[in-house]
Amino acid sequence: MIAVAGEALIDIVIDHDGIIRARPGGGPFNTARTISRLGQPCAFVGRLSDDSFGRELAERLSADAVTLALPEPVHAPSTLAVVDLDVGGSPQYRFYLTGTSSSALDYQAARAALPSTLTALHAGTLALVMEPIAATIEQLISSDVSQDTLVMVDPNCRPGAIADEHAYRARLSRILRRTDVVKVSAEDLAYLCPGVALAAAAASLLDQGPALVLLTDGPRTARAFMPAREISVEVPAVTVVDTIGAGDAFGGAFLAWWVEQGLRRSDLTDADDVSAALRLATRVAALNCTRSGADPPWAAELAAARLGD
């Protein structure tokens, strides 16, 4: 089973025409839904509130057949993100994190909630910023996953939510020592390695421990960086409604395909397998962009889609 550790939140989306909508979201929440919709068993390791938003998040995960590893809600309010969409559908975020439900994941509870049949662990986004969940995830990755478990991290850097940049960078560096796959956007690399070319920035992440760096750059070519090789895949052209959740769909799809094929950490050196997973991930992310909000495709929808065929 794949476990996804991190936050679930409500996106308060303000369209460019001023219309306001509340939508379930959060990078790990979106990633877990993607994995499950593509047919792989997935457990969400995160805290949800007992308020109406928290109930909606729980219902959405259940509807997508995601197992709630921590089904008991907490009394803290749901975590919120205010999302401003420009005319092209690109989001700008502001976050309300302190004292909210997503932050309230302690180590003992998370450790006990990890599935006994864990094959892969995905973590990232705001969960690497909030406490105590950030310390919890670091400890899970550094001391509680087996050597056979594939670890994938998506930092999905949100500078506006990072109060202590030095501490954030130090924690991410420690986590990367036991990370196998890092999924980053061009914006992430611009924050982590300002002024550095994308390929060089990706190489600097590889130097910290991972075997593979996946890079998305909007509609431009998706790339995978390995220690001695770079793989590129064209992104299918689609009519974009908005890009919310596209990166989460990409990362979740890559991991779902990898596990479905029975591949392991040691297989990340196989360029053919990486290329096949990368192609699948770009298709899933592209389909997500054709819908409003984070709405990854189901396996049957993916199979029926004609994207560049």
C-alpha cells in the first residue's frame, strides 16, 4: 500500500471574475486521491477537523476509496488556503495554518497509523512547514520506513508560508538524505536554488541523496534527472481550465504507475521505466488541467483519453 502523509485543506478559490468557491485541496490530499483513482491502494496519514470542512474532506477521500489512516477528527479548525486565479488559470496562494487541523499530527499517532504493508511513502507541501507535523514527517522518513520502502517527496515550496527559511532548508536537506524521488516544479527550483539553471539545480538535489528528480514546468517539457542521464517528455496539449492540483496529479500518477508495475527503489536507475512513468504522469496532469480545481482522472478516464495519440 502507498501512504501519503501531509495536509488536507480547503481552497477558497477566487476566480478572476470575482466568484468565490470552496474546494477540497492540499497537495498530499490531491496526491492520495490521484493514486487511488488510478487503482492503487492508498492511505492518507493526516489529521482532519471535526468541522463541516473536515467532514467534507473525509467524505471526498472516502468517495475516492482512500483509506483514512487516522479516522478520528480533531477539534482544531480546518486548514485554509485562499487562491487567486489569474485569467490563465494560474493560482496564487495565501495560507491560514497556525492552530489548524493539518498541523496537529504528532509522531506517535503517525507512526502507529503507517500501514503494515507499506510499499511507498509520499510526503510534502505545507506539511514540511507546520508543526508538529513537519517534525513528525521528518522522523517517519528518517527512522520508521524500511529500507525496501520507496520515499517520494514533493516540497511544493510556498515562500509565503515559510516563516524560517533557514530551518525549512535544513529540514528539507535532512529529509532528502532518505528520499528516493523528488518531484519539483520550476518555481520550486527557483526558490531552492535562486539564479541557478534548472538542470544544475536538479543536480544539486541529486547530490543530497535522491536517485531521481522529476521536474514539471507548466506546459513545457517534463524532465527526469538521474545521476548520469536526463529524460524529457512532451506535455500533451489541452485546453486548460486551471492548473490547480496538476503537480500533485503528476507526482501521484508517477508513484501509482511505479508501484503498479511492481518496481522498487533499485529500479529507479532504469531509464525505460522512468520514461514510461513520466509519460503517464504528464497525461494524468494534463487531464487534471481540463477540469476546474484538483480533479484527477480515474483509470478508466485515462485509458479512454486521446492525448496526442
